[in-house]
Amino acid sequence: MASVLEFDNVSVVRGGNRILDSVTWTVDDSERWIVLGPNGAGKTTLLQLAAALIHPSSGMATVLDETLGDVDVFELRTRIGFASSALARKLPATETVLNVVLTASYSVTGRWNESYDDVDIRRAHRVLGEWKLDHLADRKFGHLSDGEQKRVQIARAVMTDPELMLLDEPAASLDLGSREELLGLLSGYATAPNAPGMVMVTHHVEEIPPGFSHVLLLREGRVTASGPISTVLTSKKLTEAFGVPLKLESHNARYTARSLIK
């Protein structure tokens, strides 16, 4: 196993507020991590660090064996697959689905003067097929449903065959059917033998795809627990992270949680 992420006593301070506080965390390439915590816990900031979009205020952050602050982040980012609602807002609504995925090859968000080889175009079509989007290749991105847009973002992240995959709330705002379809696809991807190390941020245990192996719990910028899902994801540890009494239940590698407050 090789590490794809190493955070050593990392903190992020913005406007005098400590968003992440002394986070130490390692992700190996064989691991699939879920990051859970309440609003304001620092989950998105953690993912931005992992995506080399920001630098730590203190501590050392190493991404794919490169230390932030000592590396060309523009080159490093081409090795990372990243899907988030913030990125989706940068994708032109008038761009075709095929082009949205294809432009990941150049780390740009819209077609301009760049050219693509046939091998790039074939790969883009193959990735669209794997994520059940091939029938939408010529549709405008802005005309898609939320669920379709989420899958296009992930297909775009997969396009470059990344060494690290980062997903920021990929199932947020989806209806039940769209959520379940997406989680099934994510589960298949996570369990594939050639899949990269993965980190997925979510607010809800119901959105954890089968095949994810580890969980990091955050509260107020601090890690409250981390490790294998089988031992760390418990009612007690969820209660500590979210600050309300919660009961966790599991069935066939899927989870539900409910409040114990009557």
C-alpha cells in the first residue's frame, strides 16, 4: 500500500477562525474513506486541501507524495479527480456532456482552442457509458437533472484516470431513485480492483456506498474518530460528532441513523 494523502498536525485558519484544527490523517491507495460531520465541521475545507486547492495555515499536507507549498499545484491537480457543487457551477451550461467530460484532459471547464486525439474521445465515450450517460453525450449540461449532472461531474473526474478521487457530497439534493442509482455506481467503482484511493464527504450515513472501508468523523474542525467503518462508525461516535443522541443501524452494508430525542 502507498499513501495518497498525509496530513500531519494540519490547521487551516481563515479570518481568525480555526476551520481545521490539528488534523493528522493518512489515506492509503487501497482505502475508500467517508468524511462525516455536521455543518461547519470543516469537511469541505479538508477536501479542498486534499485537492490542492488551498494550503494549510500550519502543519504539513502531502498529496500524492508532494508537499503542498513545495510543488506546482497546477500540475498536481491533473492527477486528482474532484467532483463538487462548486466545480459544477464553473461548468458552462451550454457545453455538451461529452465536452464537459472531455475537457478534464486539459483541466479546463469549457471547450476553446484545445484539440483532442481520437483516443481521448474514445475514452470519454467509454467513461460516459460506464456511468450510464452515453445517451446524454450531445445534451447540454445545463439541461440535465441534478442526478444526471452529479454523474457527469464524477465521469469528468474519472476521465483522467486519477490517482486520487475526491467527492464532495455527490448525493446531495438527489431524489431517492437518483440517489440509489448513484450510490450503486459509486459502490461498483469503489470496489473495482484498479480504483484509486477515494475520499467522499457526506452529511448522512444513508449515503455511504457499500465498498467504502474507512470513516473520518469531524466536529468543529477536529477529528473525533477515524479508522475502519466496522469499528469507528458506531452510535456513540456519531453522537459525539453530531452533538445529539443518535442510534445507528446497519443492514447489508447500508446504514441509517435516527435521533433518540423524543
